[in-house]
Amino acid sequence: MNSFTIGGQIVDLVNSRIFSGVVVVEDGKITKIEEQPVGNTQYIMPGFVDAHVHIESSMLVPSEFARLAVCHGTVATVSDPHEIANVLGKKGVQYMIDNGKKVPFKFFFGAPSCVPATAFETSGRVLNAADVEELMASPDIYYLSEVMNYPGVIHDDPEVMAKIAAAKRYGKPIDGHAPAVTGDDLRKYAGAGITTDHECYTTEEAMEKIGLGMKILIREGSAAKNFEALIPLMATQPDKLMFCSDDKHPNELVEGHVDALVRRAIALGYNILDVLKAASLNAVRHYNLNVGLLQQGDDADFIVVDDLRNPVAKQTYIKGVLVAENGVSNIKYVETGTPNIFERPFLYAQDLFVPDQGKRIKVIECINGQLLTKCFVTEPKVVDGGIVSDVDRDILKMVVVNRYQPYTPSVAFIKGFGLKRGALASSVAHDSHNIVAVGVTDSDILHAVNLLIEHTGGVTAYCSTEMLAVPLPVAGLMSNEDGYEVAAAYKNADALAKRLGSTLYAPFMTLAFMALLVIPELKVSDRGLFDVNTFNFTSIYEEESMCL
């Protein structure tokens, strides 16, 4: 490997100081740091770490995710592979590990704790406690991924507790996922040894969790955006914070990553060293990551920027290798396979028919920029004895189709998408990744879903005059093509969704989360409408478990 010396203003986050000096790199390691006057005013600082991300949501395999991320100064990710695990099980996790090793980037994968997320949906595979135990024993697994089944923790579910116990035996951190959990339930949850949460929506919620010893991950993804609500914590709790994206679509990854959050926080006037620690040091220490922090003996993982108050990565180094320079990635494209499970025949019109029963219906209300939904009851629009989309009131038909077995789809209704024409469909549908679609007519939904089935996975946008598909042949979640080309294709599909009338910031990402049964209030799986508050199925008709 190359040996070199680089000089500038050294940002030492471990000792909270900045000084003029040179860094000596030999065979990927920092062998010496000398404090001395140098003429160069550039800043050398530790590289950024995304503290919680599902690589699959970028629609890119790990090797391509890395190609894009290094341009923004990201050197490592704490990656939860539970998306592909829901489709392919342990083989999917191993696929991510193996592909990630093909490029000079530091992926730290966890063992998925909730595959499937609940017992109320159909996934391609199941990971039980024995499977998690096997994964935890691997040196390629660094932590137990987010424990989404918080009711299981609160009520001492044996399977959930066995997975937590496995992580403790191997001394590996346990990630949390507890939206709106408070009081005694939260104390029980944190007391089980769960150490983080990325689902906070208010500073009050975050402070309660911090008080119980949990670290807070400030999330700013493509659908869920909590930066503005939580960044005030940087003033009083900087050592308890990390930055994460959770889910990041490819077109947004081209534009920015953790670096964008760093710049926003600094622009708001927060202490620069505190902000930079949240972007690197805090995650490295919490997860015990083998990522250099610009100390003698560390791996040479660092970035070079010209302006500390507006840091843009001029150079990114990982183990002494220059992986990106001036926004251009030096990581090469690598070939990879396309493992998948997709057993769905085409849909027919009768699959979407919802009979009118002369009753009001429950409607999911999605919230722009949030994963939480609301629920309300209203009169349906009825045509020829069937309930249909009501475009004038923005109440659209939504369907979740089992892609692993040819079962009858489940149908619900949703408000907030804003579509005026056409339909959207996706095989990225958290967390079991069945097919989810929304549209203004049954015919539009059929066309969008069947186009997706034809491609054995992907995202599609359809109307009578135009259609676009982004094929995702790797588990129906990721493309094996060039990341920049995938980003451009997805950007075009997103633009079509908005031309069709969607008012959402990220319509496909929001659609994907409408099947996630562990985030309140009302969602839908391939098996039916689900009331998250009671944690059970409910009818679309007014008679059961009334929404207010």
C-alpha cells in the first residue's frame, strides 16, 4: 500500500482540539502525527459514519452504495441487513457481507432481530433465536439490529429475549426501535439492555430515553426526517447523539449523506467539535468499530476539507487508500449476482374489488416526512357496489400483494398521497417486502403491479400515457447496476410520481413504510389492515376497533 505524509490543521476529536501538523501514513496505518507549523490551511478530520442505515433502501448493493457514499466523506456504516434477511434469510445477510468486502469501505453489519418484524405478515424467510445466535458468533456481525418488537420485550416474549441474550453473551451492542414508547414500558425496554433509538420525534421523548441510558440517533432519511426536531439536543447532550440516515434513496445519496447533516448543524451555530463527534467518534466508540479516529496506530480513515464551517470532502481516505477526490469516486464497479424470491402471478381486476357494506371505512392517513400514520373514519365512494378511490378527497385504494405465495391481496384506503392520475407500486415494502401499490383506479393499480411482477421486483410508476420501471433484481430490493445510473432512473420515477400529483417529498419511500406494522397508528400487511395501537388486525369497516 502507499505511504505518504499529509499536512494541515488536524482535527483531533479524541482530545477535543485542533492543531497544525502532519500525519504520516504507512501501509494503511497512521504511524506518526507531528504537531508543527505547516503552510497548508486545509483541515484533516476523521471520516463520517452513518450510525444506522439499511443499505438496501438505497436500492444499491453495498459495493455501489460505497462508491457514492465516499464522495461525501463517509468511510463506514453501521448497517442493518434486515431488509434482505426478510427475503432471503441468513443467505441474504451473507450476500451483503460478501459484496461489501469487495470494495475499500467499512461496512459493519448487524444480526437482524425481527425477521419478520411481526407475526402478522408474510416474509420470505424467518430468523429465529438459533439463527440469531449463529449470526452473533460471526466476527462479521457487530451488533444486534434494531429490536422493533418492543411489545415482545415489554411482555418478555421468550424468542425476543433469547435474541437479546445472545447479543449479551457475545458482548455486542443492542439497537432499539421504540417510537412513542414511554413510562414503565420504556423503562422495561431500556432495562433489557437496549442502547439506542432512532425513532424519536420530539426532544421530550429523546430526553426520557437518554435519562434511561440510551443513545439517540438523529435521523434524516428520504421519508423520515427528524433533524429539525432533535438537533437542539446538540446544545446539552452532544455525547449522547449520533447521525444516521436509516433509509436513503439513491438520488439523494448522490447529493449528500452524513456530511449534509454536519453542515446543517454547524450552520445553526452548534459547537463544531460536538457536531463532528456525532458524525464519527460517538458511533465508533458506541459500536466498537474498527474505524480510525486520526490517532497514532489507527487505520488511516480520514477526510480532507478546506472549510471547517462548511465541510465538503475534498479527499476521502480509507486505510490510506484515496477512495474519492473532489466529488469523484475512485471505487470501481464490481459484478455481483442477483439472488431473489419472486413467486407472484399477475393480478386480475377481481383481486382488487372491495364490496360496499353500507358502512363507513377506516382510512390510513400518511404524514409527509414521517413514518407515523393517523387513522380516521369516513364515508366511502361506491361505484357498482364496490368501494373505489375518491380522488377529489384524496382517499385512494392501496393494496399489499404477497410476492412469495399466490394469496389474495389485502386492500385498504389511504389519504395523503395526492395522486390525481395513475398508480405507484413497489416491492420495497418494509419489512417483509411484499408488493405495495396505491392508485386512482383499479385498472391503474393492476398495470403498475403487473409491470413490477414482470420485472420480478422494483418500483413502477404508471399512467395511461406514460410508465417507468426501476428493476431491482437483487431480492426485489436492489439493483446490481451502476449506482449513478440507478439514481438517475429512480429520480425519473420519482418525478413521474409527482407529475401524477403526489404531494409527498418521497412518495415511493412513504409507500414502502405503509406496510410496516411496528410504527403507529394504522398500517396494512399482505394479511390485512392492522391497528398498531392494539397490535392486531382490524376490519376496514367501521365496526371494529374504532379510530378517532
